[in-house]
Amino acid sequence: MARLIALDMPASKRFVDLVQRAWSNGDAVLPIDQRLPLAGKKMLLDAMAPSEIIDASFTASTLPNGRPMQDGDALVIASSGSTGSSKGIIHTHSSILSGAQASASRLQLSASDHWLVCIPVSHVGGFSVIARALHTGAALTLLPAFDVAAVQKAAKNGATHTSLVATALTRIDNSQFKSILLGGSSAPANLPSNVITTYGMTETGGGVVYNGQPLDNVEIKIVDGEIFLRCPMLMRAYRGDQSIPIEDGWYATGDLGEILDDGKLSVHGRQTDLIITGGENVWPSVVENSLASHPMVNQVVVRGMPDTTWGQRVVAYVVLNNSAQTSEAKLLSDFRDHVKQSLPAFCAPQQIVVLAEIPQTSLGKVDVKALPSHNS
């Protein structure tokens, strides 16, 4: 019977060797986030119930209470999801292969390419880079963590492709790569042509929509504003007894979006992010895009906050350009006027919060809990 093997180590060639060894034995792997404290790792192991753990010294230990996997299972990725509760998302060899094949087809990958892993392999974005390289026989360089100098060195040593989050993209010379897959938070404006925005989630094995266009064998539909996906990259199940939001093969993403006139998918954000102010629906991403075009704005995140009059008010958290020196009252007036040039007045922010930086998670997503107004 298939077992689950926990790999408690950073990305390395030995990590990939252990993945391949587990797969050849018919077992599945659980990569453990190296940034977790000991208590966090224990909670993860208790929830995922692997049968064995291999640590950074490559010492293998049998664990009690290990739960078996189904034949064909290859990977369990731990994801907190939007609720904060730990989920173990199970992918099969078939779903991983489908993702690697579709990505290889879209990017025209071959064995002559060279992939760089510099984001955590405990997340699907990092692990899927390994899958792509193994599928095409491409060279593979693995870094234990993102490091600007190490990334630049890898590019000089022949790395042609990588996957990043937006914060990392701004810190490197992206022209050194043939292509960069960009996941995580909303993409910056005016991206170079070699940077490809991806949309997907752990449940779909990572990005299945590149630059708004679905990969081969990926279907999209919009139901009451929510994005549904149907594709062979979809997970088999959650670890444990959690139900899967799937009907007739369609996965309910919980994201809001629309199909534009050119056929591309436009993602507005999580359903839970939708702001309802005075009975009007406001998508944060739309307001963010408008504010991002203001010359004083370096970065912006828009969220809704409870409001006794409007139900919710539109709040813009902004990082200003260095040259920007003005009062928040003047900023609010300027930003409201700017937004109202392209959007209805109810979309204009009712509050401005100036930050030194936008707090982000390790995945490059906005850390909503760390936004100051959410803690006050």
C-alpha cells in the first residue's frame, strides 16, 4: 500500500532524488515548509499523518499513526487556504504530468532548457518547477531560498526559466531569463514580454491560465461571477475527509472574475474580498488597477472595512513614491478624483492608509491580517 513520505529539508538535488525514489517505490511525498517552527511542523505532521520522515541530514524515521495513500498518489501539498485551517491537497502522478505537459506545450519547453527553483518547494509553485524539468529532461538548479545574488548567478550559469512572486521579480534583472512564470499577488503593470502571469491554485497544481489564456485541456466558466475550472491537473482529494467543491468535474475556485471580449480571463479576487458599499459591488483589483496608474503610487492594495453607514468602506493601502510628500487628506482627495475619472464614484476610496511597504506572505500574496487597520 502506498505510503506518505515527509521530506523535511530545503530544495536540493538530494530532495529531487528522494522524490524520485519515493515515486519509484509507489509512495507519495509531503514537502515540509522549512520556515515552520518546530511546533508548526508537529501540527502539520499530526494533520497529514505521513508514515516516514526524512530530515535535512537525510535520516529517515518511521512515524506512528501513518495513514496510507491511494495507488497513483504522488504529492501532498499543505495549504492553509482562505480559511486558515490546514488542508492537505493530494495530487496524482496523472495530475502532475498533465500540468507539466500543458506548461511545456505553451512555453515550448525542451530538454535544452534550464529551470531554476528559488521559491519554496513546499508550495505548489516551487514543486511544479521540478515537475516541469523532470518531464522534459531539462537541467535543474535548486536554491534553498530566494537570494538575489544566487538567482543572478544561476542565470549567468545558464538558467533560462524560473517561477517567482511579484516581490522577487522587482529585485532581479528579469531580462536574463527566457521566461518567468509570475504567480502570487496581483501582477505589476507594464510587465516585460518574457514575464507570464499565471492563475491557478494548489488544487489545480499551480497555474493553469497563462496571461489570461487557459492551457490545453483547461476549461473555464463563470457562474454568478465565480470562476469554475475543469482540467486534468485538478487534485484527487484532500487529505482526510474534507469535501471538495467539485460538481461534474468543475471546481469552484471561490474567485470572482469574468471572460473579457478578447476571450481572456480577468480575475477580480476572492469572493471574500468583494466589497459591498452602499449596496454596490466593488472589486478591489479594479480599484487597485486605477490607483496604480497614479504617478504618486508605488504599490497599492484595496480592501473593505466595516462601516456603520455604508456597510463597508473602500480602503486603499498605498506605498508612495519617494518624491511624494503630502497630507493624507490631500491624498484622499487626489486619489478619489483619479479613480472617478475611470470608475463610478462608489469605487473611489473612502480612506487612505499610507504604508512603508505592503505586508506579504511567503507566497507573495497580501498578508491581510498584517494590514494595520485590521489589527486596530
